[in-house]
Amino acid sequence: MAEAVDAAVRADYGRIVATLIRTTGDVDRAQDAVQEAVVRAMSAWERDGVPREPRAWLTVAARRCAIDAVRREAVRGDKQRQAVRAMETEPMIPDESTVRDDLLRLVFTCCHPTLNLDAQVALSLRTLCGLSTAEVARVLLLPEATVAKRLTRAKQKIATARIPYRVPSDAELPGRLRGVLATVYLMYTEGYAASSGDAVVRDALVDEALRLAALLHDLMPDEPSATGLLALLLLQDARRSTRTGPDGAALTLADQDRARWDRTAIDRGMDLVADALRRTPGRADAYVAQAAIAACHAMAPSYVDTDWDAVIAWYDVLLTVTRSPAARLGRAGAVAERDGPVAGLAAVDAVDGLEGHAWWHASRAELLVRLDRRDEARVALDRARAAGLPEAAVSRLEQRLSG
């Protein structure tokens, strides 16, 4: 039964919390109510069986928990009584279009311009995606304590400033789009390459990120960054079914069966890349550049036929927009494929700021194996494991070391 509850929460956490925030107007109260509803589900579903609509059950239960919490407050003035009445009269289960609006309200509220970008994204990932503080820290490449402090300050600022829970006006959208796009991108990243747990891919998280990316593109179809993000996610997601082998082990891009890639998603992604490039003549955009890199892989008939010159060139374009360590690490990986493991290792070692990041150590381990420097590779793998490298990736590198 715990597995059924966990599956429901993983699939619909963001939507349920968003609906509760719209109803209660309070992030902490909404999250607490959802957590209490999850506890109630454990016993109720064990007794009565899993409901036909788990999200609807959890949404109703969470709303009741929120109402009970308000009623339990020792001192209730007019505002508390009004809050109870508002929650009691709100339609219990909004239709699908209302849910989509709820999610947009949530992510746009979290990305309010009075918060700095890191705080916007951290709050969105924690609230919208249901990621733990540790998972948010890993995806942002920041210490967990730093992220925890930013989350606390961000929620306090929203409460103190009484930032409204609503979709911004058209005039406000550009000022919030950067944080919204970063949130959806990192949400997808965590889902596509899970940083914790045994699963290689967190499908529910990937699906929700794709849905939000499509909603953002529909909302702002002339915005190149939104077009580029959707193109990037579609081109990457076309490979999702080939990310693992029959035994569940993670497969690298080189080992994937390209005949099983989703050609419909690739065609749609390629059209979007072309559109985004037409809209950005003479200027670089981070999401468009990353989509172009993904397009290079999608067009290659095989891994050995990948146009690594083009991949590196697009990374160079990307690095004119952002000098992020993750982008530099990606370029280093492309250099390793084009110029060999010696050049690749030198490029990886030149990337600073990732000494505590699992994938930096994993990249070193892979290249050291290729150079047959196995003792050093073992040290790098141990450091990657200690930094939180997912078990599937650890197993693949173990096999490389023992091969």
C-alpha cells in the first residue's frame, strides 16, 4: 500500500499542492495539508483499497486537513473564519484546465522578481516538484544548507510582501520567464537523470516538465527561449525508452538503440529548433543552443557518426551565454569524443566549481578507465559514489572497471 501512495504522490504532488495553495493562499499550510493527507491515505487505502482517482482522493483529503488546521488555531478572528468559508465553498475538484492554471500560478508566483533567481528556482523545485531539499541542492549544484536557508527566506518574503497567487499579466511575464524556464528545465533534468533512488528515470517528473514546457510555449509562442526549451526537452525525451537495458541498467548515448527513438518527438523538436533559430539571428540563447546540441545527436545515424565539431561549436555558443560548470563539463565530454580521452580528461579537470559534484567525478572515472589508469578511476568512482552518484550509474562504471 505504501507503494501505491508513493506512486500517487510522485505523479501528482505538484498539482495537488498547487490546488491547495490556490485555495489556502499559503505555501506552508498547503504542503502540511498534503503531507497529512498522505498519512491518512496510508491507512484508508489499506482498509478500503486504492481509489479509482488517487489524485482526487488526495486533493479532497488535503483540503479537509487544511480546513481542520485553520479551525484548530487557538485564536480565530474574522480572517480565519473567512478562510474556512472560502475553503469550504471552493469547488472540491477543479477541472483539468483549472489544474493547469493552478500549476502556472504556482510556478509564476515562486518566480516573483522580488526574489533572486536562485531563490525563485529553489522554491519552485521544492514546492512544485516535491523534490527534497537535498535533491534541490544537487540539481542546483549548491550545498544543502545554503538551499535550506534560501527556501526559508523566500517563503518569508512571499508572506511578508503578500505576493499574490495569480498568473501575472502579459506585461509581467518577461520579468519572470527566466526563473520559470529554469525551473521546468531542472525539473526535467532531475526526472530524466534521477539524482537519487534506484530508478534511472522518474517518469512522472519528466511528463510533468514536458507538459509545463508545452503550456509555456502555448502561452508565449513568440518567445525563443520557451520554444528552445520545449525543443530541447522533446529531443532528449525521444530517447527516454532507450535509457535503460533489459536488466534496468543505465545505457549511455553510445549504447542506445536509435531505431527505438521516438521519431515523432524528434520531428517536432527539429521544427521547433528551426523556428527558434529563425527568431534569434545574431544572438545566442541558452535553451536554443542546448536544443541545437540535442539536434546534432538526433540527426546522427549512429554514435560514431555524430558531428562532434558541430556539438562543440554549439557548446561554444552556449558558453557565450552562460559559463556554468555544467555547460563546461558537457563540452569537455564532447572534446573527449572528438579528440580522445587525454584531451577530454584535461578539459574535465579544467572545469572548476564541481569538485563536490558526482557527475564530475564520474566523468573522470570514465576517462581514466579509457586510459587504463584503473587505480585512479577507482578513486574517482568512490568519490562520485560519496557525492551521491545514482546507483545505476555506479553499477555501469563498476562494470567498466571490471571489464
